[in-house]
Amino acid sequence: MNGTDPLLEVRDLKTQFFTAEGTVRAVDGISFTVEEGEIVGIVGESGAGKSVAASSILRLIENPGEIVGGEVRYRGETLVGFEQRDGELRERDDMLSNEAVRKRIRGREIAIIFQDPMESLNPVFTVGGQLREFIEINRDLPESEAREEAVDMLREVGIPEPVKRFDDYPHQFSGGMRQRVLIAMALACEPSLIIADEPTTALDVTVEGQILDLVEDLQQKYGTSFIWVTHDMGVVAEICDRVNVMYLGEIVEQASVDDLFHETKHPYTAALLDSMPRPDETVEELNPIEGVMPEAINPPSGCRFHPRCPDAREVCVNVHPENRAVAEGEIHPHRAACLQHEEVFRAGYWGSQPLDDAERAQRHRELTADGGGADE
Amino acid sequence: MLRYTVRRLLQAIPVLLGIVTITFLLTDAIPGDPVSIMLGPSPNAEQAAAIRAKYGLDRPLYVRYLNYVADVVQGDLGHSLYYGVPVTQKIAERMPVTLLLLVSSFTFAILTAVPLGVISAKRRNQPTDHVSRVVALIGVSTPSFWIGLLLIIVFSFHLNLLPATNLIMPWADPVNVDGAGSRLDVLVMAGEHLLMPTITLGTLQMAAITRIERSAMLEVLSEEYVKLARAYGVPEGTILRKHAFRNAQLPVITVVGLQLTAALGGAVLTETVFSINGMGRLIITAINNQDYELVMGTTLFFGLTFVIGVILTDLSYAYIDPRVTYGERE
């Protein structure tokens, strides 16, 4: 391990769900890195594969889902590693066993905060007991010390009267307080990376603001890295250092937060930014993205966004762009998967005929009409 | 919790009063006349009138009802016309037999069903799961008296291994038990006698509990908090035993409570098949002989058992799930 290696490196990760309707390519070859002390965002609409990507890192995917390819490396350890051998895709020998991932990685090195604070705590055990158990397991502390640590952590995340609240049950906490408990769980295990899977989506806006402030404070204090999964560009702007924009299982743009907002390189990102409500615009002026995202069972040919893209041209229907470096960035290059960047893709975008609205609408209808029930 | 228990017990009082009322009215509505059964086919009118007067049968319904309720409240269930002894005495005599049978078959059912259901859920759609599901399906669809008869034919008639009739109470005095020299002999014989009736009555319960245990565990195992425990490196065994098991027992307890009613009905059949003198056969004798006070007494007893079952279910709920007693100030 040397100083320049990223904390976490995800390369060409693929996770699929094998359903009766067909194979859902929920995560279809994504690559990104997380540096020490960084907050990296994964942003996209519902069903883009963000949560699946987050769970895949810790190998928490359950039947009928399966990680089918790619690599996840964390501090020199291979959490996920597949290779092509004898014409078959197999797990590499250096990939950690399930037992090793459970004992050495989960909680201890990488902790996760789930989306729904109402469902993430076990209703029949006390909040403190659950926190204490995770501390015991991941920090090898005896029960009494783990208990003290748990109380300290509850205080740290802003639970009033932590000693008294320790023995309360989850139903005696509000949603925001429960989310604080879940954050306390993640921090108390002293991991180097926390994956936050839409942790504020289920909360009121005011509570969301408090939680974001809390996380920023704690992140500065502990230097923990974060992967922040969200569909909210506002949250991204507030908290992230770098951002990955996901669409239908792929990362379509990857940049620092400033570049993403000010030097947007992908029409999907532009559309997401455009659809954000702003105080100086009325509802009529809001510019939502046309249509809904198609199912990942049968993604569109060429660029997956072309049926909804205002800039789509003939070439976009046939050529599938993977994301490439299209501009310089502060540390990492600004990457985007759009044929508009002719100097990089050289697919003849500007010479191609623009798709007219009717044609595009028709293609979009075809794609979404027979969509099954599979979600992310 | 204490407050909740007391409140739950107090709530049972109107329920019991309702049971007494309905039992009384239903018994009164049974066609036929107990007096004519006592006196034979051609009763003497004067004798009949005397008997009616003696048992208060000549008085109006509401007077008899009020008298009966007043008696029941004082613990007097009346007099059995057929046996010629107080109903309470007859019930006290028969009740331990049926309770032994019920406790034994529920113990058998729970001890087999819970592990079977958990393993089934853990190994969903694997061979172990398929076997346990088939066993459970056969269990719920086989009539208990048929299982009893089959056991008797195989283990008593052909193999001559187990006794086919009667029960022996494990606490019986060895002196009063034929062929028993010591306490140990009595215990062994009690076990031998209890084995087949237990399986007969317990199979249905076992099958029903296995099915609900499996589905409840499957549901809980897909909960977000189980996923969270996995994400924090909690070993799979601990997740199963601690994080999932307790939550999954709520629906199981409901089913166990409801199965108690089914088991009371099953006890009547089981006692008949194995010629066991318990409450089940007592109620049948009472009905056959229009022994109306005994019918009321035994029905009340069954009702009481059911009410106790429901209360125990509720209290177990409160014990397992802290949300149940939430809001009760102690």
C-alpha cells in the first residue's frame, strides 16, 4: 500500500438480478475511486442502480441478485475480483472469502447507513443494545466498555440524555433521531469508509439539513471517507467532493462537484440540474426530464439516454459511448459518456442527423411500454 | 407490563360472563328433556314434576339463569344428573388427564416445529426445506383420529410395543398402578401411554406451527434490520438466533394460541380413539345423556381454557414486542 493508492477502487463492477422477466443489469460496468477523507457522491434517478452499487461493494447482494464481474479493491484487499479463465468468468484466488469480508471488512473497515431509518433498527431490542452489539463485534471491546462507547457516540450524534435513551426502543425515537442512531452505529465502529445509501431521503427537509451538517462536522473530526448515494443534486452540492452520475446501471459523468455543476459535460447531468426546483423559478418554469427511465432488463441500444436526450442524433442510437476523460480536472480527469465530445469519441456526432421529437418519443414509448416490475 | 397484565385479566371477566350466558342459552335450547331420560320412556307425571321442582326446572328461564350465574360466581357448577356428583368434582377428576395430554402434545409440537421451521427458512428451496414442507403439508391435511388408529394398528396391534388405551398420570401413587413397583415404573408407563396420544393430537399443531414459523422467519430475514446486522459483520448464526428469531415468534404465538382451540376439539377425538377418560369424553357422555349441568360445566371449562390461551398469547406478545405495552405507564 503506498500513499497514492485510493482507499477504494471499483473497476468495471457488474451486478445483475436474475428474474422471471429476464436479467436485470442493475449495475453494468461502473468504475470509480474514493480517496482518503473524501466524500464521493453517486447520484441518479430511482432505478439507476445506485443502491445496488453501494450494496455490491460490501457484497450484500442477495438472491436473485449476483455480482457477475469486475473488481473492488480496498486498501490492497480484493473485496470483489473476477477474471476470465478457461472461457469462464470466475472468482479470483485473491478475492476475500465471505467469512473474511464479514469479519475484517463489514462494519470494521466499511460501514453502511441505509435509506430507511424506520426499518433499519430492530423493533424488539433497545437502541443502545443494538449499537453496543455492533461496537463489541467490530472493535473487540468487552460489553461494559462497548456500552460506554455507545453512550458517548449517542451523545456525539446529538441524542439528548444518551444514558437514559440507551434503554429505549426504536419506536420511542423519531425518524431523524433514528437516523442519528444509524450514523452513530457507522461512526462507532471506526471504519475508514462509510457508505450512506440515501440516508436523508426519508426525512423532513429541516431534519435532513441537520443530519447533513452533523455528517460534515463528524467527517472533518474523524476524517472518514464517504460514499454518498442520493438522487438529490442539492445534497450533492452541499456535501460531496466528487460526483458520479449514474443512469441505467452506468456512470455517465464523473467530475469534481464544481466541474459537474459549472462545466457539465453530459446532457443527462444537465437535465438533472435543470429539473431542480429553484426559488427564482415558478413551477411552470421547472424543466423536468421527459419520460421515465426505461427498465434495465432491456436497455436502449447505443447511448442508453438517447430516447430522452434533447441532444440525441442518429449516431446515438447505434454507438454506445463508455465514459472517457473529456477534460482536465483537479485531481482526476472529468469523464463523460457522450458522443458530443467529438474530439474524444470521434463517432461523427456533429455530422449526424438530429433525432426529431416525434421519433424520440416513439422510441421511448416502445422501451417503457412493456417494462416489467423489476426495480433497482 | 404488570399494569398491562392486570388490565388484560380484568378484560377477561366480561368475556367469561358472555361465555356463561351463551352456554346457558344454548343448553336450554337443546331439544329433548333431561327428566324423561332420567325416568325412562313413560314417566309418571308426579315424579316428573317432583324432579323438575327439585332441580328448579319449573322456574322461568331468567330466574334459572340468574341462579346459575350466582352459583358459578361462587364456584358451584351444579350437579351432574348422570353421575350423581357435583359437576366441579367430575371436572377436577378429568381435567388433569386432558391438561396432561394438551401440554404434552403442544410441547411435542413446539419442540419439533420451531427448529424445523427455522431450518426450512434458512435453507429455503433446498432439499431440507422441501422435505419439511411436505411433512408439514401432510401433517395439516391428515385427520388426527386416523393417525391415532394407524398408530394403534402398527405399534399396539402388530408390534405390541405400546399400550393402546388409557393414560397413567406420572404423579400417580405406584400402589394404585397395576404392574408398577416404584416411582420410576410409573413414569415409564406414563410415558408409554402418553406417546401415541401425544403424536395423534400434536401432529396437526406441529404442522401448522412449522408452516407459520417458516414463513415468519423468511419474512423477518428479508427485513432491513437483518440486512443491517449483516452489513455490520454479525455472524449468520447470531442473526438467525437473535436478530430474526424473536421478531418471527409473534405470528407463531398467534397461531399457537389459535391452535389451542383446535386442540381442544382434537382432544375429544384423541380421547375417544385411545379410550382416555378426560374432559373430551366427559363432554360427549354429558351430551349423550342430556346431563345439562355437566354440559354447561364442561363447555364453560373449555371456554375458560380458550380465554386463558388468548390471555397468554397477549402477554407473550407484550413480553416479546415492546411496542405492545407502549403508552402504559408503570
